[in-house]
Amino acid sequence: MPSNKKPRRKYNPARIQRISNKPRLDSVYHLFQPIYTAFERMEADEIESINGKAVFMAFDGSWCEVAPAMIGWADCWERIGRNEGIPFDGEPLRRMANKISYDIPLTEEDLAAGRAKIEETRRMFISLPVSATKRHAQTEQIQIEIDRLKLKEAA
């Protein structure tokens, strides 16, 4: 059959569109802006405190305690890294959280190491598909509820 007589292929927009399954820039900003703001305030020695505990404003407008949030962030990204095969060590964030909870002043090195780890988590977030990020978010929400209810894992 001559080429000009062949039937046309049916139009399929999915065939020509490049499917992007990466997080959008506004999602990255929405998630990381409170963390960057908290680091900027800690670097300027202007962090807010409530009842003697260092706090920052979360993306939903509520006040969160810095130390437990940092430990949770480190645990979350270590779990994500382990599941996705991406090496991640959250020890600098835990060290910072412990210093904050015991009212030990943070050094420039502590803040630089913490900021580097936050930047590493941002790169991990951007590299992961949205479906994986949503799956991990659900897992973290379940883990938070288990911790809140003080349930133990089955042995």
C-alpha cells in the first residue's frame, strides 16, 4: 500500500505529551518555606518561644515546637531515603534539636550543617515522583497517629 493511502493513526495526546510526575514549584515552596524561615530566624537569633520552647509558624498557621519538628523531619526523610534507596543521614538535625531542647546555644557549624541537610531533603523531594511523595506522606501521617496514641509496633 502506498504511503499516501495508509490510514492515519488516531490522535493520542498522551503519546506526544511528556508526562511530568515531579512536584511543582509551588508545592516545594509551600513545604519548605516554614523551614527556611525558621532557619533564618535561628541564624539571626530571633526565634519565637512559647513557654520557654522555641517555636516556628507552620504552613497551616499553627505554632510548632522546633526540636520535635526537626527530629520528626529527620526521621521522615531517613525513612523515605531508606524506602527509595537514597542515602540520607539526619544526625545533624537531631543534634540541633537536642541542643535546642536543652537550651544549648547553636554554633554557626550546627546551623550550616542543618541547613545543608534541609537543602538535601529539598533535592530529594524534587527528585521523587509525586505518587511516591503522596505515599510517604500517608505513611508519615499514620506513624504520627501511632506515636500520638502511643501504640507499639507488632513484633
